[in-house]
Amino acid sequence: MASIDLSYGDLALAALILVSLAALFYAMRLGLSRSLLIAGGRMMVQLALIGYVLRYLFESGQWWMVAAMALVMLTVASREILARQKRRLSGWRSWRLGASTLFVSSFAISLFGLAVVVRPEPWYTPQYAIPILGMIISNTMNAISLGMDRLTDSIFTNRNVIEQRLALGQAPSEAIGGYARDCIRSGMTPVINSMSTAGIVSLPGMMTGQILAGASPVEAVEYQIVIWLMIAGGCGFGMTVAIKLLKGQLFDERDRLRLDRLR
């Protein structure tokens, strides 16, 4: 079945939902109406612009355009990781850590998925490379930012306990090992919950989009399974590497806790 094209009038009718919600929040004096409307406006403008960019990108199919788009996605995602930290590393340490971790985990998983599993011709075909990379980067970004934020906050809150453990001869990895494991569990919990309820409680976004576009539900399910497995790998490997690199930044060569590197 062919997909149904939406008109600008249809979009305006859908926007009434947001306007009505903003009016309700205004009446309740929640102070969210302005932020909600601004966020909705930004969302529509940003998606409209990226729609035209992707259409041009898909038509051209040039590898360097795909690489440029991927670099923009990586830069913005790394900036978001930095912005979401309550206590982040000073200077450019947090940005470098987030960018390097996203590059190693998300790009490696995406490359494996494109070259080995999905196998489009060529492997960097924009219709496949950009959506797959985007889904993996966004989920990995959320997991890494959550894990890093939890770890820095836990270390800062329990700094006296950690320093006592160091004074008793424990290595840094032992002194904060429990906090690091808790952070990884926290970061992976949303991914595990989403995979556990997929198809029963919710229909994942990529699967829903393909079905609305007229694809076979069975084919949509197969793609969604592949995407979720790659997302889990990107989040798990990315967060593990990020936590390890973060631990290295918070201790010096003499195994001293360096909270002065946080701000």
C-alpha cells in the first residue's frame, strides 16, 4: 500500500495539539508554555531543513557528503554530552572524551552493520548510512552522557570514602569500581527495557516508519531487530570505554583523586 502524503494543512492541524497543551500549561501557571512552543517551533524548522538536506544528499550519493554529515552529527552529539554534565571535566577534556568514545563505538558498530549485515551497494549509500548512524549515535550519546554524569556525581559525593580507600592501598579502579558498575547499569537500563518491551508495549520508531511508508511488516521487523542489536552494542561498548577513559582523567600518575579537574 502506498504511503499517504501529508499537506501543510495536515501539519497545522497536528500543531493544534501543541498549542492546546501550551494553553493548558499557561492556565495552570506551570511556566512551560513558552519553552514548549519554542521547542516545537525549533523542531519543525530543524526537521524541515534536514529534510531538504537529506533529499539532496540522497540524490547525489557522494561519499564525501555522507562523511561531512556524519562529522556534523558526531560534533553536535559530543557537544550534547558535554552540555548534559552536572560536573564535567574542565577545558576540552569532556568534549574530547565524548567525541572519541562516540567515534570508536558508534562509527565502528555502524560500519560493521553497513558492510557486514545490511550490505548496501555501495556500503556508504546515504539512505542506509545516515539513518543507521543517526539512530546509533543518538542512543549511544544518551547512554554515555547518563553514565558519565552519574559517575562524576558519585565520585564527588563519595570523595572522602574513595580517598580513604586509596590511602588504604586500593588501586583507583578498585576504589571506584562499584560506582562505575552502577553507572553502566544505569546507562544500559533504558536500552534493556526498550528491547524487552519492543513489539509488545511499543512499536519502535524505525519499524513504525517503514510500515507507514508501505513496507512489509515482516521486513520492517527484521530491520528493527538489526538496529536494536547495533544500538545495544554501541551503548554498551561506548559507555564502557567512556567510563574507563573518565576514570583515567580523574586520577593522576600517582593515583591521586583529582577533583580539581571537574567544574
